[in-house]
Amino acid sequence: MTSFWCERAWLPAPGEAPGGAPGEAPCGAPGGAPGGAPDGVTGGGPGDGTGAVSAGSGAPGHVVGSVRVETAGGRIVAVEPGAPASDGDVLLRGIVLPGLADAHSHAFHRALRGRTHADGGSFWTWRQGMYALAAALTPDRYERLARAVLAELALGGTTAVGEFHYVHHRPDGAPYSAAQGGPNAMAEALRRGARDAGVHLTLLDTCYLHGGLGPRGHEPLAPEQARFGDGTVERWAGRVDALRAAWADDDRVLVGAAAHSVRAVAPAELAAVARWSRDAGAPLHVHLSEQPGENEAALAAFGVTPTRLLHDAGALGPGTTAVHAVHLTDDDVALLGASGTGVCLCPTTERDLADGIAPGLRLLRAGSPLSVGTDQHVGADVLAEARGVEEHERLAGGRRGAFDPATLIGMATSAGHAALGRPDAGRIAVGAPADLVAVRLDTARTAGTDPAQVALVAGAADVSDVVAGGELVVRDGAHRAGDVARMLAEAVDEIWAAAERGHGAGRPAGAPVRGRDTARNTAHDITRGSDA
């Protein structure tokens, strides 16, 4: 048993119920009837009638001083508010939050950070750098990069990551042989990286069968996409079933499902992926309407929006999380909210790629729980992503305080964990996973801050200590694995060197290296390829 003494801790509000299944996250969040104002959504901002979300009785927590948290077997076994520090306690200064959840990650995209801006470009040209990276990945390279990327997330307080994983096979599309690690060699690389980084992993194994959606329907995978696909939804399901069986005894990992997008998975295939997810009791994630081009392609091919396609395929519901959901109609918002479908917003990526501003407040009011993700790892800061949801709402609506600080912490903790199939996580409470994050209140950024409002000022750089599954992963700002910056630099340089040599696959003609954008922004290209 290990005891942690917290100078201050973010404890559940009195009477707060434990977290539920995905889509029932207690984040100031939808508890009312679909389509109506959920619990915690008031008619105005905090006391001023501006239409803000107030955590109210559904708050994810409040600040309590001097708290001892006892852990055993990776779980919290006792919480003692008002307890003085004792000999043998591990001291956690500042304010201790529940472990943060990154609900949407593409770990290998981290190698694009700081390399895609020279020529401006767009989301669609950015993808070409992503393809070059994907072509250069091997299981060994991916493991080294994932270890560094997930350790960087841990330094910022992340204790669970949802990895939206679609680089499955050899660059030519053939599965890895048994001697090379088998058909799930790349997933195993991610698991090993997560273990070394000390974070919980929900691997969202992605079904990716088509190269895009044109006016006549779905198109074949392009050569640079070959390694993403399994050929058929049945082969995808068989591979994921084998992965679930292989990982069944590992309590640090979960296997969920993802349908890449309506551009990469046809309606009947979407329905099959959704059935697999329900039968397995696993979370289902899907990219949705990140760019207008996806909406235009779906309307041209099927006469309906991507959200309606998902609805008609039976893919919406409390077990599903839609990622981005930027370009939605009023009907789309109503469909997502009425079904209890969660939405993961990634504000840093949505700014970086000029995606736009998602209707976060409207979605929450309609009934969709909100979580956050780092997506392409422009930053590795879940607190900043949560703050970005409020900042985007201010820009869109011209008012402050659409989401109160408690609700933002709920997005970064309990709601994110629920979206990743961990509904008991994200709370400092008996029975919850022992995931704790100490945020300093004495840095240049946080000094003088009201601890209850820390979500609006603090970020990854202010995190001092991280406990995941009862293990001290970060202490005094240092990760137990060593120099994370060095690990990142070495892994990123190795992959770009391989991409420049064309190793791992025949690099697509014209694909950029060292982050140089190649403009292929034709109407045809916009409707075929992959999301972030």
C-alpha cells in the first residue's frame, strides 16, 4: 500500500454518482432528456444569464485541503480529507487532479510537429507529410516513437490515452509475418511504448477500407494508404478479435474500435463495425466532419450528411465518440445529442489545420458529453485542450464563461476516461484507478491563482508529479524513463531519415520530407484520403 498526501485535491462533489458507461460521463454534463437542457446547463453564465454551462450539482469536483489518498493494487482504497501529512507519505504539492485522459491521439503524427508550416498549405496538403511518415514506420521505430510521445503526454499529466490506430500492416499492405511480430505487430509496438511511458492505453483499432469518397461512391485505397486497410470488415474484425484475446490479461490496456470516417468505411461496413463494438462492449470512435470536404462528398454520394450516415448505420449512441464534429448542421447536433453520442474536441489541432470551431456548447446542451484529445500532437497538453474548448466558445459566441472551470476539468478527466472505456476513472474516490496529477501553484503561470480556476491557467509545464495505476511515473517534473526530449529527438530524427531514404515503403511520388508541403489540393484529392 502507498499513501499520497495532497496539499490540495480535487475531490468529487458531495453526492456525485460514480462515472457511467461511455456517454454518461459526469462532466457537468448531459443528465437531462435528450434535446433539452441537461443537468448543469443553466439559462445563463455563472450568475449573469448568458447561457453558460455551470457544473452545479453535477460538478466533477471541488477543492479540498490536506487530503491523504491510499492506494493498493493500482486502485484508490481510502481518501481522508483533512488528514495531516505523515512519515511515509509521498507528498504531492499544489493541487492534485484526477489523472487526465487524452481521448484522441495519433502518436506518429508527433513527428510532424514544427515541420509543416513553411509553405502554409491546408489540411489536405498536410496529409502528404503524414503519408511520408506512415511509410517509414516499422514496429521497432514505432515503439521508440510511441514510448517518447506517450512519455511526453505523461509529463503533462496524462494517465490514459486513446490511440486511434490505423497503421496496421507492412507498407505494401501485407500483414506482418509471425517472424516480424504477426498481424498486430504495430499494435504491440504501441502497447510496449505505453507500458514504458507508464500510461493506460485504449487502442482504438481502426477499420480503414477505402481511399476516399467520390461522387460515384467509395474509391480503392491509394498506394500510400495500403498499410491502413484489412481488405474487408470481416478481416478487420478477425484481426481485432485476436488482439483482444492476446491482451485479455493485461489490465493496463483496452481494445476498442474505430471507423476511420465515412470516407474510409462504407455504410454497410459502418454498421458491421458498430455491431462488433456493441457485441464486444467496447468503445467506438469515428472522425466526423472535420472538414467541409467530407460533408460535400457525403452529400454528393448519398444525399445526406456524415452524421446522418452514421445514424442510419446504427453507429451513434452512448458507446460512440465522434471526433472533431466541427462542421455540423442543426440536425446533426440534434442526432448526436439525442443519441447520447460523445464528442471529442481537439482545439489545438482544429486551429493548427484551420479546421474551424466546433459547436461545443450546442452539443453539450443537446446531450453529447464532451471530451478532449491532442490528435496530431501539435501540443501534448490535455489541460490546454480543455481550456481551448472554452476559448473557442468565447471566440464564436462573444462571451466568456460558456463552460465553468469544473466542467473543463471534467472534460479532461472523467469524460475522457469514460470515452475510453474506463468509466470508473477520472475521480479521486475509493475504488477508482489510482491516477493522480499534481499541478504546481507556484510557477510564473499559476502563482496567485485561485486553485478552483486552475484549469483556465495551468498547463503541462506546471505538472510536477504523476501517478498512474498507483505507480509514480513523473516526480518533480522528471519522467522515470529518462530524458524525454532526447528520446523524442532521436525517435523523430530516425523516422524522418528513413522517410527521406524512402525506407519502409516506396514513398509516394511527390510526398514531402522534412515537413515540406506538396500541394495536391484538387477536388478529387479532397474527397479521397485520410483525416488526421
